[in-house]
Amino acid sequence: MALSKEVKYDKIEVVGDSKHVQCRQATVISEDGKELSRSFNRHVLHPDSDISGEPQEVQDICNAVWSDEVKAAWFLHQHEYPSGDPSDSWTLAQLQKYCDDNDIEHYPEAIEAVEAVEAVEAVAEEVDEDGNVITEAVEAVEGVEGVEAKSKDTKASLLAAIDEASE
């Protein structure tokens, strides 16, 4: 009567656009070659997971499916802002969030510009029942005259703050 215990990965699956790797580990208890019990443990690896403690087979699968594009898409999904150079395509709101998430001191005019644009967008299309533009909408638009130019300056300020923090 010899009892044995075998632990093995019996299922490894790649799932979804972010290429999550689902691993199922089976623990089999046998007596004289006859299986007495089987139990499972599962875990999921994401494109930003540390896989150094995983079996080589799992590491090979992760490395095969986690391209730079997949990792960048996962980063964007997790943080709601793009990976890569912020000066390329990040919006003001994304730059603001990045600074907030990374405790980077930034310039208050960034917040003002984003809030001004949001205020204009919120009321710019409002009209009363006679089809006249509501006064608040006109005032909001007049109040942010030059926001586009200010937004460019604000973006430059946020980029400067990020560069300064990364030094």
C-alpha cells in the first residue's frame, strides 16, 4: 500500500484580447496506482504579472502571447491612459490622471483648462423650448475663450512636470 501525490499543471489557457493566461493545477492522490482523489487550484496571469515563479512551460506561453502591443493595451485598460510617450497622443485628462496616480506635482491651470472644456461641452448644446441658446451656455463659451491655446500650454506644463518627476 503506497500512497503518492502528484501535482501538475493539467490545463493552461489563453483567454481574451489581453491574453490572460489561466492555469489549472491538479493535485492527484493515488494508492498503488489507483486514483483516490483529485483537486484543483486555479490562478490567472495578466500581461503585467511577475511570472518568474511559474513553471517554464507557463513562462514560455506567457512570453509567446504577451507582445508589446498586448502589454500596452493591458496597461491602458488598467490605468485608463496610454503607454508610451505622453507627448504623442495623451489627452489633458489622461495627463492629469497620470500625474495624480504617480504623485507628480503639476500646475493648477491644467485642472482649470480641463474643467473649462468640460463645462462648455456640458452646456454648449442646451437650448430653451423656443430654440434659443440658454444664457449659461453662452456665458460658459465666453468664459473659456482661448481654451484651446491654454490647453496646449497646459499640456506642455503637465509634460514638463512628468519629465521633471522622472529625472
